[in-house]
Amino acid sequence: MAMNTSERSLRMRIAAHKSWAVTTDRPGRTAAARKASHWTRFLNMAREANPDATEQQIEQIAESMRKAHFTELAARSAAARRLKADMRRSQRQAATRAELEQYDTDRDAAA
């Protein structure tokens, strides 16, 4: 019998919960994926930039590169939020000005 999307999703969730229930070393289970996600990219960049560095130095450089990268992303995100807020503010001000102008026009027409 074919399952619909909801049933399939429920079965996958059950399987995931059962799998995690028998996992004693949770951080160990996900360590490789966490490390491979961005860490290897920064290690490779650190090795290319500093070919004569020791492995410990490479890891320190990679960690600094990672921190710089995510700090830059945070700064760009804050700038984008600020720009979006400024745009909303200016749109509200323009709408208020238009509303006041319409009020003045209506008042002058009624006089």
C-alpha cells in the first residue's frame, strides 16, 4: 500500500527518534558532519595561505578565519536589517506626507 507524504514523514520521524534513542555518544555521532561542514574549507584556506605552518598553527588560523567569516556575515545581516528598516521608515514618512497633502487639498477645496 502506498503511503502519502504525511505518513512517510511520520515514519521517518519515528525512525530518527528510535535511532537517537540508542545513540549513547550524541556529539560523536554528529562530529564528522559538524567538522566537515565549514571547518575543512577554513583548514584548506589556512593551509594554502600558510604552507609552512604547523598543524596547530593551521588550526588556529582556520579558527580565526572562521570567526572572521561569521562575524562578517553578522555585520552584513545587521546592515541589511538596518537598510530594510530605513526603507520602511521612509515609506511611512512618504505615506504620511501624502496623507497630509491630501488633507490640505481637501480642506482648501471645502473652504
